[in-house]
Amino acid sequence: LLWFFGQDVAGAAAFVHPESSLTSGARVVLSERQIGDRLREVATDSTSWAGAIGQSQFSLAGAQAKFALARTSTGWTATTAQMPSTHIFKPAIPALADQDLNEHLTMRLAASVGLPVAPTEVAEFDGERALIVTRFDRRQDSQGTWLRVHQEDTVQARGLSPTRKYEAQSGRDVIDITRLLREHVPGGHAKHDIDYFIDALAFNWLVVGTDAHARNYSLLHSRTATRLAPLYDLNSYLPYRADRSVSLSMRIGFSERDPDAIGREAWDELARDCRPRHRLPEQTAAVITRCDRPPALNPG
């Protein structure tokens, strides 16, 4: 099971059979129909990993249906240990109308206010629409070869079970993540990444991003440094909220997770706890101001 699903995973690892080669393997270019079939299949069965594209041997975290492919000069190809995936395909969550467009717009909005985010696009394959997310744990070298980059989410970084992603379920909270960044991000980069994390908290509060839990914040590891990764899986619950009560994944000061109950006092309390004391409320206000300018869905 590990060999089958482990040839293309998050981060820098690839799990292969001892007799396999990491330097050979044919690229299988997929047709629009094949990708459309795969989207139809995972939209109805999120546990269907191999499905119509049986050559893609990958594993992706998270409850939402998704699969990974590699973008090449000849088209979209299946992935193996030899060919890392470069993009993640996500059909909309069936119970949430146009959720794929929601995620794309929320990601574009985050980028427009200056937050580092994974690039996204929306495309259609054989009548099936999908959000396509560029992987931030992949990079190209000077010869154009795709390489894997080591990453781990903040729950993994603490050596905890993936079930502990929500603060309400004994998961990580804001203070623990800021402490993690201070411990592992070097020098002056730590302050930068903590500021960026606080901006992300403010953004998710504004858009009512109810799923911004600890597994949706990750660390990227290079030979020289550990840094907070670009944001991903950003969604606004505002289009679906109606009169429902909602809670954020992490408290902002005091014991508040209700976005309507969070105000200046809650941000002041958080500032005292995580110690960017002199600027956190002003930093939050700056994000609010920047969010007042909606982005275009398709930049450029």
C-alpha cells in the first residue's frame, strides 16, 4: 500500500520498491476526456485514488476530493516517483455551490492584499470544471527538471496525530504556531513569518474562513532555512452562511472563535499573548483596508 500510494507524496519523499529506478519511466500524457472522467469519479467518491488514471500513484492529505498531475510541454501527465506532480486538481465540494470558484476567488483576494498564496486557476475538462492549484512543494532546477521540496504542516511539525488539526479538538492554536515559528525559522525571518501568519489570521477572520486549521499552515524546509509556506485551501464561508452560527478554527484572544464576536479587544489580547504588541491591531486594520479592493478572477 505504501509503495502504491507513496511514489508521489507531499514534500520531498518518494516511497519506491527497492528494484525500481528513480531515473527512468515513461510519461503518460492524459487526454481531456481522461481528466474529465477522473474529475467525475473523485467528485462522487473522494476515496477513489487510482480510478480512471491508474498510472498516477500519489497521496494527498485532506478530506476534500483531489488528485495530482504534472504539467509538461506536451500536456498533463500521470505522476510517478520519477515524475513529481506539479499541480493539484480539485472539483467543487458537492454540498457547497461553486465552491471551486469560491476557493479561487478567496485565494486571489488573499494574493491581492499581499499574502503569499499558492497560484490557482479554474479550467474545464470534458465538461467538468476544476480548481487547479500549483504545488509550492515543487520547483524546477536550471535544467527544467522538477524537484520535490520537503514540507510538513504545523501538526506534523509537532509530531501530533492529523486528527488534532482543530483547536477545539485539542489541536494547535495561534500561540503554539507562533512559538513553532520562533523555534524553527532562523533569525529575522521569524518575525517576518509571524507577521505573515497574523495577516493570514486576520484575512480568514474577515472572509469567515472556517477551515483555516493547523494543517492548513505548513513549513517549507530547504538546506539553509525553514520558512512558513504559501497559503492554500483558503475558502470563505460567507456565501453559505445565511443565518447559521459559525466558528473559526482558531481563537483570536480570550476564548472567541465566533467571527462576529471578535473585535479590537480580542486582537489586543492576542498581541499580548504572541508579543507583536505594538503593531498587531494596526496590522489587522491594514488587512481590512486592503480587502476592500476585490481582485479580478483571472489576473493579467
